[in-house]
Amino acid sequence: MTVLKETSRTFFIPITFLKKDLKTTVAAAYLCMRAIDEIEDHEELPTTVKTDLLNEISQLLKSSANEDAYQSLIAPYKDKLPEVSLRLFDWLSLCPEGIRKTVADSTSEMAEGMAKWAAKGWIVKTKEDLDEYTYYVAGLVGTMLSDIWLWGAGVETDRDLAIGYGRGLQAVNILRNQDEDSERGVSFMPEGWTREDLFKYAEENLAKADEYNKSIKKRSILMFCKIPLALAHKTLDAMRKGHVKMTRSEVEQTVEEVTSDIN
């Protein structure tokens, strides 16, 4: 939980609402995916290194590879990678045996997709490209969580809506980081699209997230799912008004609002 808090304050808050076993599973699963995300986003690693590492990690996760194999793979970059990436197999080992393969398979697919898009230079040309990229980096989080809800709580959710949920959150991130991405020569904006088109894409997918949440009756899981969504909706509103992001007090107020609504 300490590493999780250092890695993502956005997800740390909703994870704290989950009950013990689900809390550990979701935290560990999220850290698995964050471990490879930090490699994809690394500012110092050359793109060819990122592509090779991510492809190799994907293959390791498909096999019965162990901690030693992973440590050998990342050894040349150990001084550059953050703790969350160095400890990928620690996070995987924390996942209960009944769901561990699902988490490994989802993380493997994400790593393979990230490698593919690193090789492309993260240049999106069509809506289909955008759909594919956002599926790999965020939609897969949604489908993995759907698997965890079913395994750990018997809660069945729509996987297509789960992908939409992930895409919506990622689209908000893309809008927020558009200038920064442009400076490093990366564009997630399909050719011919305006920023308004990207806002509509985010809103359409966040609407799927709203539908996704309607099927969840278990309070702790609903809390987990509603908080990031509420923050995404409010971040979109803030950006439409010309602000880059929400203030800390606005985040805290949103969490309180969601909590009281569900109560």
C-alpha cells in the first residue's frame, strides 16, 4: 500500500474502500500493470529498449518464469527503473492463486500492446488506432477488474462497458497531457480531429462507465468504481473551463460527495 500511494494517489483512495482480500488483490494487480507502465513512460530508456523489454516481459508472464528470470532481464536497467517496476514479481506473488494467472495474462497482453505502440512512436492516426491504444493501456485494466470482481465477490459486469470505462479515463489523461505529449513528438489525436472531438470521445466512453457502475450492487466495489469516474467527469469539466486539473480540495470534496451518495 505504501508503494501504491507513492505510485498513484488517484487509485490509492478508492482501493482503501475495498475489503481485505479484494484490497490486496486489486492493489497488487494494479501495481503489476503500473510496473510495465513505468517502463513505457520512462524518460531515459531508448524506445528500442522499451520495446524489447516489454516484449520480453510479456513472454515471461505467459510462461512459468520466476523472479530470477525477470531480475536477469532488467539487470542492465536496475539503476534507472523505479521500485514498482523492479518488484513486478513481488506484486504478482501477492495475488491469490485463484486469480494470479488472470492478472499475469492481462499484464502480459498490456506489455505486448505497449511494445507495439512504442515501436510506432505512439502516433495515432485513426479512431481505430485510438481505440486500440486506449484498450491496451487502460481498457485491459477494466476487463481485469471485471474478472477480479467475479472471482472475489461474485459480481458480474459487462466487459465491453469495462473497456469503455478504461478508455474514458485514458482519454481524460490524454486531454490533460496533450501539450506535454506534443513537446516530445507524440500525438494521440487522430488525423482530422479537434480537441473537441477528443472531449466527445472521452464523454462517450465515460457514459459507458456510468452504465458499467449501474450493474454493481456491492457497496465497497461500487465505491471503488465511482470515485475515479467522478474525478474524471469533474476533470473534464475543469478542462473545459480552461483549468489543467482539479485542486486537492476539489478531489477531497468529490470523494466525500460519492461516499455520501452511496450511503
